[in-house]
Amino acid sequence: MTMHVLSRSLSTATRLSTKRASSTPFSGYGISRPYSDSFSLGTNETEGLERWIASPPSHTLYDSLNVEHLSDLYITLPTRDGTRRSYVAPESGDVLPFGHHLAFFHARRAEAQLRADGTDEDISPPAPFTKRMWAGGKITWNNDNPLLVGHRTKGISTVTGAERKGFDKGKPMVFVTQKIEYVQEGQKTPSVVEERAHVYFHADMFANRKKVFDREVNGIPTSPDFSFKYTPTPVTLFRYSALMFNAHHIHLDKEYCEKEEGYPGKLLAIPSIFSAYVVQERIVHGPLTAQMLLETVDFNVPGVQVKSFEYRATNPLFVNRELNINGKWIDKSNIQVWCSDVNGIVGMTGKAVIQ
């Protein structure tokens, strides 16, 4: 069971209220300005944002990493559901696989406390910045002190960066970075340290969205050393949303994606497949794609020990479109990973450092 405690971190306020050009490490996230119009903030909105930045939120989440919840995650992931290799059920006391903590430690909020798009406000800046996207992150593991299945753990989260972008051009966005330290009961040091970045947009930003969902991503190898293919379906997205207790409508509601956020809801031809079409609209979860990058490394490199993993979202990935997850050895300690769809659009890139 997950419990939630919310507080304010005054000790961080001074650090955050200074210049932030380098405070948000993932602000290079591949978002082109999605506005057709310009927006300006009123005095009250500006003052509200400044107050939030001066006194950023922190919270602590508790989770038991129970085996039943992990079993549900296993049966959701195509790398572990028994279709590609024999199913191995998790057991209490096992080392939690790399990246699997992403399906735990969720905020517990009544529906009335959620925003209109189904998201919680735990680390969100105030209105009008009510639209969010998962931008990227970095995860570091202490493999000498791993998270263990069935052991009570706390995740201590603090907002460490809030970077304004586009304000001078009438296209305001706020990049928010939080640091989460996962400490198992009885331990004094964290088993996992995560930096997680979201970008928050003006509430009206998608009214006239520029429909650009195929931004070019540079530095992608011409051929991978290993790969894994799967197609995220509506069932996949529903199950992963349920595991994360995540009600964000962009993963679940076709009409919301089309009408409220401007994502395409049309039949799209698949190249090289005669008379084959898919509907693109609902968005694959950023953490699911990040987890599948790690899963592809684990699937293809048996016994791998990942020391750290840094990733960045570059384009939205859509439901019902086959995804190719690829890995390329840079050297004996570093693997470059990336995920692209059937049309070659790169949705996420990353690098895993191997211990």
C-alpha cells in the first residue's frame, strides 16, 4: 500500500529562486514550440508562479513493493509476459528489476483533487500551467544495496529545478525537475536516486497546436547491436496507467487526445505493408518507453548490472504503432538506446552505463 505525505521544502527555496539556466538538466527535451498563438500571464498568474518557485513542493511516498503488483507489471511488459521467453514469476525478496520502481510510489488523490486532464498537482506549478508532458530523466542504482521486492521503501521527492522557457516570446513553458531518493526500510542510504523532468504548458496552448510529431533526432546509429519490437495497444496503456494509478487522459481517452490536445486521430498508412492502417491518437507513457529501453538491455544482455540510465523524450509515440527498441554498444561500459516507431520517428533516446 502506498501512503502519501505532502510538505513544503523551505530549505530548497533559496536555491531555486536564483538563476536557473543550468538547474534543469533535461530542458533540452525535444519539444518545438507547439503554439500557433502567443500567450501572456496576468499579474496574479505571474505572482502565483513566483511564489511556487520560491517555496517548491516536496513529498514522501511509501510503498511495500509487493509481489502481486509486480506480477501485474510483469504480465503487462512484453519482455516478461511469457510470450517471448518463459514466464518467471517474481518472489518476495527478489531484487527489483531495473526501472520497475516506476510502477510503484504513486500519489493517492481523490478524483476531485485531480486536474481536468486527470493529472495530480503534487509537483505542478499553478494555473495556467496545467498541461504536462514527461520530458526525461536519469536513474542511478546502488547495486550493492538494491531495492528488494516486498520490502517497505520510502521515496523522498524534492523539486530541485524550475526553469522558465519561452516567456519572452509569449510562449511560456516551465520545466520542472524533481529528485527522488528511494530508501529501503532499515537502510540509511538510497538504493536508487532518480531525477525526473516534466514540462508544463499554458492551459490553452493546444487550441491551435502545430501538428509536428516527427522532429528529426540526430546521432542515431545506422544499425543496432540488438533490438526488441512490440506494439503498445489500448490494453497495454490501460494496464500501465492502472499500475501507476495514472489517470492522465492522453493515455486513455481517444476523444480527449484529438479534441483537447490536438493529437492526430486519423487512419495512417504503414509503409511497406499493403493495405494496412493504424489509428494514432492516444500517447504511450514516457515512463513505459523508458522502462522498455531498460528492459531491452536486460532482455538482450543477460545478467547485466546497470549503474545509471539517462533518457530523453523526443517525439510522442502513439498507440497501435509498432515500436522498435534498439541498443548499440558504445564501448564495454556504455550502451546507446533509442525507440522509434514503424515510420522511423524516434520517440526516446537514452544511454545505459553498465557496471
